[in-house]
Amino acid sequence: MISFSPTEEQQMIVSMAKQFANDEVRKIYRECDENGEIPVSVIDTAWKMGLTSGSMPEEYGGPGGEHSAITGSLIGEELAWGDLSMTMHILCPALFAYPVLEMGTEMQKKKYLPLFCNEKYKAATAALIEPRFGFDPYSLSTTARPDGNGYVLNGEKCYVPLAIEADLFLIYAAENGKIQAFIVGKGTKGLEIGEREKNMGIKALATYELSLKNCRVPKENRLGSGKGCDFDRIMSCSRVALSAMATGVAKAAFEYSRDYAKERVAFGEPIASRQAIAFMLAEMAIEIDATRLMTWEAAWKLDRKEDATKEASLVKAYADDMAIMVTDRAVQILGGHGYVREHPVELWLRNGRGFVTFDGMAIV
Amino acid sequence: MIDFELTPEQQEGIKAAHEAVKELFRPVSRYYDEHEHESPQELIDQIWKKRSEGIFNMGMDITSVLRIEELCWGDAGLFLCIPGPSLGGAAVFASGTKEQLQRFLGSFNEGEPKWGAMAMTEPGCGSDTSAITATATRDGDEWVLNGEKIFVTMGKRALEDSDGFVVVWATVDKSAGRAGMKSFVVPAGTPGMRVEKLEKKLGIKASDTATIIFDNCRIPFGNILGNPEVKKADKTATKGFKGAMATFDATRPIIAAQALGVGRAALDFVKEILEKEGIKIRYSAPRQKLTALERDIIEMEANYKAAKLLTLRALWMMSQLQPNNLESSMAKAKAGLAVTKITQKAVEIMGPLGYSRKYLLEKWMRDAKINDIFEGTGQINMLIVARRILNYSRDQLK
């Protein structure tokens, strides 16, 4: 039966994430963006809230909460309202843990999931995007060649968050044209981590290029082993997560520019009392809400274990456009003030533009 | 719990409505578009006979509105011809007493088919409904109405072709401003009321859009909806006006659903042709790899979905008795514009098939446009949204 009301449990998690975003993240996000660094203490505080580890089953040492894409979307939006870089950093281990939780063999789950149930943040990541024009997640240049008792990986990746500190990588590669994921441990021969990337936005998030040069992994390191993984589902989970985060970033920009428009006086009145500005804000509000609802619907399908490829793709495309529209307008409403780094809207514009590029960099 | 699953009842309702309009509306859709002002009498009789099946029953709950989308998928003009109290009913429902509900709506399912209508717009005022000049003057046990109302949807059917009624908005005290605005139920056949003319329109031609003249039209005192008293002390009081606005909160998601029906008719048509041509839309492919056509289709589908979910949310909030003024206007603004664009794009994409009157697509484009106009234009709804998000009064944001 149709309902738009999160459960009580979800409302509790959301209000916790919201408070954290407001009290901790919003205090330091500008500094983090300028310095390119996120204090470990903030990441640890977030980790202790159990946003990722909370959905680990009891048998692997977790509290056994339900793993839900809707809950993940709600959390993603709230955190991203605080700051996108920090959100992606905080939720980065899920890039590894969630696919293993959903698609790993019993052995893989036993081996890896307990690592994410500790008090301490466990850095793990995934590598999907490749540094070339025309990148298509469904047709990767990185290859996995079966060879004896294992696979040999070759290729180039980029936008790999936290690659330097990660102990575990999930590397996406084409095996005979089909996309599979491979578990690669830190220090594996042939896994070379490049320079830290310098991006337009998400500057506080450390991302890296990475190359695989005849990197050999044992057979049992293919996610889901013989069965392999459901890459469509992984992409859908990622697109839902990113859409939720786009909603959060846009909401931040909307709120800030709305409040500014009410205070800024021109020609004797607040600029918000002019339709040119008011209608921009109205459209921003409508599109943010629409994106959120579409995100929820796609997440709801994922939670029902249904194919959500179409819904997730539609909302991601919509969210990409919405995020740039809203953040650009926020800058526009502040005018010259929006262009200077004293105000946060330029940061949100830089981050908002990123969503169309980000694929597989977050997951619910 | 966030949930998008339709109940079995809703699924069946949608299916039954879909099948019914496929059989009843679509075959005559073109005919009544080309024969404006000709009554689809046979169709109305058929609908009337089927009224116990519930397919054509109106309502403001999610189930009913989902059905309404389906009926408009069939034909938005013929949808308006379905007998019932319609927008007039919504107004009675929003501010009428129990006794009035019984008196005005009680017999709608009996005897001959009847229609209800709502008369608000005047030649000199459209979106600014507070500028209404029609007057209602009390004379003993009666109200005397004077004025001219235009764009009354189904006005002729309600007043000339059936034993229906019209809800008229008029001022009882001009000096009281908005607080003086009241609504009155005028039954068909009341002396002093006449249908002056019927508009010739761009679309939804099967429905009539009437001008109604009130010339010393007398109605019983008890036909006023809501409180007859005007709070004169406070000129900014908007109580009477609020009745009209509360009605809009309820009806705007319905208009949004009507829009969605037309939009989906166009989308279905386009997708059917693409499938015949063997063209697959690669939803999950990266943007730079998509064809212009794929981008268009994805944008149309996403916008349809966005409008639909906003509509469902507004309806759901109403079902939860939560105030939904903001959300209703969001849904209406989004759906009206989205569907206008979807149908216009569909005509573009289909080229000669889109522009030709051999197919219904061009008609749907014409039909769709009204949804961005009636029950509050897109701009008025944006204004409402803007006021709500800014927490501004109408004086702070004009």
C-alpha cells in the first residue's frame, strides 16, 4: 500500500545522521575542501554510528540490522547535505562490503564481513571508472583473463576513493565481455596505486588512479565465485546511492540560497520577493522532492530484490541534471557572492557537477 | 514504511478502467474531437449503465485518482463527460454541511445522469480569483446572484442537459475583500441563470466550456457553502477565500493525474512505434553514448515518473489528513508542465505520424495543454510553491 512515511527505526537513523551532518560535518567541510583532508576523528565518529556495519548479519559479528536500500538512501541524503566528500569517505567501505554481503559466497562472507564489524573504521574500496573518453561501465577496458587457478587482471582505473589506505579492493573487470568483480588485497603484485587525483570537486576525498599489470588473483577471489556477481544490481545500488546524495547536495544549496534570498535586499525589497528569484527557488524545491521520491521508488524495488535497472538509471539521469541545475542556480541567486569561496554554494556547484561522472563511487 | 505497492484493489481498478476506456473512449476519441459540441450521448448512456461497476466513479482517494489517470489515458475530453458532481462536488465536499452534502450530492447516482460544475473565472479575472465581481446579495430567505462567469467546465451539461448544479463564487461584501468571497450552489433550472455561449477550444473538445450569466438569480439562503458571516473587523481575513483554496488542495492532484493519463498515452504510443521499428532504449548506458532519441525518451519517462510520484505523495498526504497545499501545487505545477512537454516532444519525435490527424498523438498534445492552465496555471502553482517554501504571504510575494 502506497506510503511515503519512513519507519520509526529509519526516522531514528535519519535524525542521527542529520545531527551528525549538522554538528560535525558542517563545522569543518570548507576547511576539508581547502586542505584536501578529512580528520580521522570525524570518520571514526561516523563509523561508530554503525551506518555501514549496522547491516552486517550477526553470524559475521555484526548487529544484524536489516540491509535496506531505502534506509541507505535516507542516510546518504542527510550525510551529503552535510558534505559530499565526507559522505563518500564515510560510506566507502560499503563499496566493498555490500557487494560481498549480497553476492559473496559463504566463504567470502566469512572471510571479509567480520572485518567491517569492528569498532574501528575499515578502509576498503572499489574500482570501476576508467580514465578514458566514452567510459561505459558495461563495457570495461580492464580485463580479467582466466588463467589456471586464478585470473589475471589488466587495465587502468581512476576515481578510486581511499586507494592508499584501503586494505581491500573490489576491482571490476570484463571477463569474456561480462562484468565481474574481483577481490584484490592491498600489496598484491601488479596492483599499482598512482598519484592522488586533483578534481574540480570532492576535493576532501582522496581518490587515486590505479593500474593493474598482470595482477593475479586466485579463483576464489571472484565475487560470487563460480556464480559471479549481478553487475546490474550493483550498478542500480550505486545509482540509487548517488541519486540520494545528489538530493542531499542540492538540498543544501537550495536551503542556503533560499535563506540568502530572503535576507539580501535589492531595490528596497528582499530579492526573494521577486518572481524571477522566487520561481527559481520553487522549481529547485520541486525537482529536489521529485528526485528524492524517484530515489525511494528505485530503492524500494531493490529492497524487494526486484530488477531496478530502469528505475535506478532513470533517477540517476534525473538526479545528475537536477544537481547541476539546483547548485548552479544557488550560485546565481547569490550572484557575485556565490562565486567567492566565503560562501559554500560554489563548493556545492563543483560537487554537484560530479554526479554525472560518478558511477560506482557509492553504494546502498 | 515507504511503499509503492498498489493494493490488489488498486491494480484491478486500474486494469478495469484501462480496458473500459480502450473499448469505449478510444474508438470515438477522434470523432468527438472533430465534432465539437456534439454530445456523446450513446457513450454517456453506456457509462451510466455501468455505474454500479464503479469504473467511472470519481473520488479523491488514491485508488480513485489512479483510475482517473487511466480514464484520461483513454481520452481526457470524454473523461470530463462522465456524469458526476465533478469539481462542483469537490467544492461542496470541501466546505458544505452534512445536510448540504446530502441535499446536493445525495441523488447523483439516481435517475438520469447529472453533472456538477464550478464557476469561478470571470471575463476580468482568472488566476486572481480574489478580484471576482459577481455579487450575492441577501434578500430575506434568499440570495440574489448577479454577474458573468466564463470557462465553466461542463457548465452546459450541468445546467441545460441535466438536473445538475453549479457552484458559483461571488462576493457578499466587496468592502470585506477576500473574506467577502463565498460560494453558492445553484441548481439547474433556477430562473435568472442562463448558459450564454460555449467556447471553441484547442483541445478537450468533447467537454463543454460554458459562459453563464446570472441576472437576479434567486437561490435559497441555505445554498451558501460555509459560514455566511463576513468577519468585517479584519479586512485581511481570508476565511471565505480559504474555502476555495482548500478545494484546490484537493482537486489539484486530480488534475495532475488527468495530465499524467494524457502524457502516458503519448509515451505508450511512442514506445509502441519504437518497438515496432526495433529501436531499443538503452536506459543504463552512459549519457555520451546515448542517441538524441534515447535522451529524449529517457527525459520524458523520468519526467512522467517525477510528476506521478509527486502526485501520489500529495494524495497520500491528503489520505493521512496532513495539510498538502505545498505538495498539491508542486504536483500540479510539475505534471501540467511535464505532460505538456512530453506530448509536444512526442509529436516532434514521431514526425509525420505525430502531426497527422490520422493518429491521436497530435490530439493528446492539444488535450495536454489544458492541464497547465485550469485549476491554477503553472505559474500560479509556482507562486504558491514559492510562497510556501519562503514562508511569504501574498503581500510579500506577488
